[in-house]
Amino acid sequence: MYAIESSVTTSNIVYQFSGVEVGQHFYWQIGELEVHAQVLITSWIVIGILVLFAFLGTRKLETVPNGGQNFVEYVLEFIRDLTRTQIGEEEYRPWIPFIGTLFLFIFVCNWSGALLPWRVIELPHGELAAPTNDINTTVALALLTSVAYFYAGLSKRGISYFGKYVQPTPVLLPINILEDFTKPLSLSFRLFGNILADELVVAVLISLVPLVVPIPMMFLGLFTSAIQALIFATLAAAYIGESMEGHH
């Protein structure tokens, strides 16, 4: 009887913890689904910035690039070199759009949190922040990466792709399977944790010393935000390249 009561008490505690949220959130009701409106709003703004950037940089293409076209080509060259380095000369071209989209989206998301005055916009509940400041966004990006490298491996190597799980010895099967779960976990929590920590540090410093001290930290935040976007894109490309290779 005591064991049953303890089990019920434990279940109630777990249920209560499952409803805990950090801060307040503004929700939209879409049919039977309840979504975080802050994340959707800021994500759409970031997507709009990227679309506008692409439109302005490519509307008047010239043989000798200048101005916006020159900058767009520089960004494309950077993404192409990154993808080629991680995936390889033979297979990298189809993956440039995916890796480029990941890098640019995360980069603009991170910088928007540091540069755009999101908190000026008032919401009924909660406040706006960078999309990558929400764990749902980073988990979604990590899961997209997982789907991409599974697709790359299966399309390149077929059913033999699953042979990697028993190499170099079948004893490592559980560890090799666990690796596929730890990859998206590390990708999502690394990005989320760094962006959240950076915004919290800046917010605390502004509340304590609002004039001079936060400025260097904001510049440092811009640098680390760019590095986080680069790390995420580099690891995504490396995972895709690894899935298309044989076991070494």
C-alpha cells in the first residue's frame, strides 16, 4: 500500500514538473495546436531579412560584380568553401543550399538578438527575443541536420549505410546507435545555451551598469554569435560528409 502511494506521489511530482515553464510565453492557437508566437514572429522577421538581402544583392547581376552583388558572392564563396571542406570535392555541390541556409539563418537569428530592440515591442505575455534563444528552434534545426545526414548516407550507400553501426566490432552497436542521439542533442543545446547565456549576461550588466560596461560585452556577444553559427554549419556539413563515406 505504501509503495502504491509513493508511486502515485512520484507521478504527481513528475506531472507538476512537466508543466513548469521558464518565464511567460505568448501563444497562438492554431486549430488544436498551441504554438509560441514569439518564436514565429521573430523567425518570420529573420526570414524576411534574408529574402530582402538575397533580392537586393541579386536583382541586377553584372559580369563584374560591385556593391551588394560583390558581398553576396563573397558570402556564397565562403559557404561553398565551408561545404567543400567538410563534405568533399565530389559530393558538396548539392548540399550548398542546405548548409548555407543553416548558417545564414542562425547567423541572422543570433545577431538579431544582439542588435534589434526586440523588447521595445510589447506583447500580452512574454517578450520577443532571438529565435535561437528558444530551445524549440535549436532542436528543430538539429533534427533537420539529423534527417539530412541520414538521407545523405542512405542515398549514397544504400542499405549498407547501416553497416557502420557494427564496425569495427558488433560490440559497439549500442554506442554507435547512441551517437546518433547525442549529435542532435549536442548541436541543439550548444547553440541554445550559448545564445541564452550571452543574452542573460548582457541583460544583467545593463541592469547593473547601464552605460559603459555592457558595450564591450555586446561586441563580444556579436563575435560569439557568429562563431556559434559557423560551428553549427561546420558540424552539420561534417556529419553529412561522414555519413557518405565508408568506415575508416
